[in-house]
Amino acid sequence: MKDDKLTIVSFLCNWCSYEGADKAGNARLNYPANVRVVRVMCSGRVDPEFVIQAFKEGASGVLILGCHPGDCHYKKGNYKTLRRIYLLKRTLEGFGIEPERVRLDWVAAGEGERFAKVANEMVKTIEKLGPLELSEV
Amino acid sequence: MAKPKVAFYWCASCGGCEEAVVDLAEDILKVVEAVDIVFWPVAMDFKKKDVEAMKDGEIAVSFINGAVRTEEQEEMVKLLRRKSGLVIAFGSCAHLGGIPGLANFWNRDTIFERVYKEVPSIANPKGVLPKTKTKVGDMELTLPEFWDTVRTLDQVIDVDYYIPGCAPPPDIIMNAVSAILEGKLPEKGSVLAPDKSLCDTCPRSEKKPEKISMKEIKRPYEIIPDSEKCFLEEGIICLGPATRSGCGEKCINANMPCRGCFGPTKEVIDHGAKGLSAIASILGIEDEEKLSEEDVQKLVDKIVDPAGLFYMYSLPSSLLRRKKI
């Protein structure tokens, strides 16, 4: 990525997606350093406050990755994430923040390649949108 | 001993907070007996110069309601801050931004366009908009600057305590006044109301099922809600789970859901984010395994204007404070 000032905060669930990212690392797959990883126990732990706080502190995109539906370590955490993040995206639209700046996706523990693909796609999306410039207040 | 001096002031507000003071009914006599009101534009004839003439810190307590959106309001609250020992943000607008704070989804230009040109009730053929300076003959008339962004009181001056509510209920006001008079105030920066969620004290909570599921979203005008059932169970969005208690459940008792005027409890940073999180968690929870992404979108899309709904009272105090301009 050309503009390494663009930061994408990513929340990865401990059981699937973080393992997936680890797999990507082991396989020496590339993904841009703009993607900064925060490990959480479950994608359901990602409070909408976290996402907004990330934007407030300068992130241009937020990526949330969890286990595929049906595979959640806590059985149903990711279903709640699905509804919560969609409603958050709709709400952020009201603030003038493009919904594409938030992406929720599923990456299993064995899916190193999928992790790298999603991370690269997210960086491209954010590159296209440019930095998120919130109004000074 | 001289009675402590007290001031009341209003900024961007509807006047309901002033009525809340009068709503104290007989109790207001106790207040008047204990204090000396030195400034209260809505009720008494003291002027700005009277406040200016006071010594710094001479006013024991200033109760300021309303959000801050104009140059004049900013100037007045800064003056009152200087002259006061304690400043209390009184009511939702001073505390969180309140209903006037919804203007942060717009800015000065779009608001002026709408209010002075587009609304059906206006006749303004020349398209005149308010200006800070207008020449009339050889005189110049002035108006205070109107800011793009509505701010909470504590975004403009240091605030000691908060009395929440739209408008604050009499018992909350009296408890706060007694605490001040008796010097029994909690830690600076506290909201002078219980730190529990509304659901905790909701009269409907006894009949609430163990697990609440919202099958679909309904708006209050679409159904006549059962006066004993939890609103969420009936599909009506109620911000009780994310809102501080202490209001006396007036809306609930009038068969209307909570819209969040008391703001969040202490630990919450962003009231709207908490509210939307709570609602999204229970929406469609019964069949959650079976819902496709499209099903979820269909369910959630029934919420019209989520930003306006979840931040109805708290937009200026939220993390983002306003829409991007």
C-alpha cells in the first residue's frame, strides 16, 4: 500500500480468525502492514464502541473477523456480531461515514489464504476511499 | 450568615428545564428560603451587567440548562463559570446535547437553508438569512454567531455536576439541591442520579420473560402496546437497557418506550453505540442460526434513521460528536 498512514484496525477472534492470520504468517503470505491486529476472544466481544473509538483515534477502516456461522467457539457469538455490525454500519452512515469502512467477514483457523485475501481487499477498499477525515469539533 | 447565591441560566433548550424548577411546587419555597437567587433571565429582572459586577466565585451554584450553539451562550456560560463556585449542567441538553444536539447531523448552512428558505411555513422571497452584522441606515445591528456544531456544557466550560433528564424530575432536583445545601456531594463530575439501567427499575420488569427476543421492529404508532409487557418483547425499540434510571419511568407509565434522555450509566462512553448494540443483540435472536445475511438486513432495515434514534439525546456527547462535514 502506498499510503502507509492509512490504518485499518482489525479485531480477530481468538479461536478462528487469529489462528487464520497466524497460518497466513507461517505460510509467508503477504498482507499490508496497514492492517493492525487486535485479538479478542470472540467477534461478539467487539462492542460498537470499539469500532467508533478506532475511527475517532484515526483509523480509516475497521475489519472484524470471526468464525464462520455455525462454527463459533461460544456457539452464537458471531450471529450477534452479524446483526450488531450491520446496524452499526447503518448508523455510521448517518454520521457520513461510508459503510465500506467497516467490514465483517469470516475466517476459519485453517484459512490463512483467506485471511490474506480479505486483508488485501480491505486495504484496497480503504485506499480507494482515502483517509477518514472527521470534522474538527 | 448570608444565604448562598444561586443563578439559573438557559442556552439552547426548550424552556422545559425552567418549568422543571417551577414543578418543584411547594418545595420551591424551601429552596427560595435557603438560597438567594441572583440571576434567572426567564423569571427575574437581573441583567448580564449584574453578574459581571459580582466577584469571581461569588455565586455559590449556577444551574445551567441547554446546549451551547451560539457565541452569546458561550460568552454567558464562561462568565457564569468565572463567577460561580459550582456549575451544574441541568437537564439533557446541557448534560448530553439533547434534542438541539440533533442539529449536529447538519451544519449552520444547511440549517439556515432549511429554516429560512425551505420550510412550508416561511415566506422569505428575498432569501434573507441571519447575519452577525446588518446595516440599517447608519446603524449596525448585530446577532451572535451561530456555530456549526452544538456542544454540551462540559465541552465549553468545566462542569462540576450533572442533573440529567428532559426535563429533570422534581425528586432528582430536590435530592441534588439538598446534597448541595448539606455539602454531601459525591465525587466531582458525577451525575446526580442512580447509576442503574432503566430496566432495573422498570415497572414492567417483573413480567419480563427470562430471555427477551424481538421478532421484528415495530414503531410505536403501528401497534397499541400492551401496557404491562416489555416494549422490546413487542418489537418496539426502548433504550431502557442502555439508559440511566431515575426518571420515575414517566414515559413507560404513559405507554411510551424510553428514548434515552437520562443518558448512559457511568461506564458507558457512547450511549448510542450501547443502545444499538443492545437492540441488535436481541433482534431475531430466536432463529438466529437460520437467518441469512439478507434476512438480517431486512430485519435491521426496519429501523428508520438509526443514527437519529440511538443518539436522540446524546449526539454532541457521543464519541463522534457530529456528522462529517
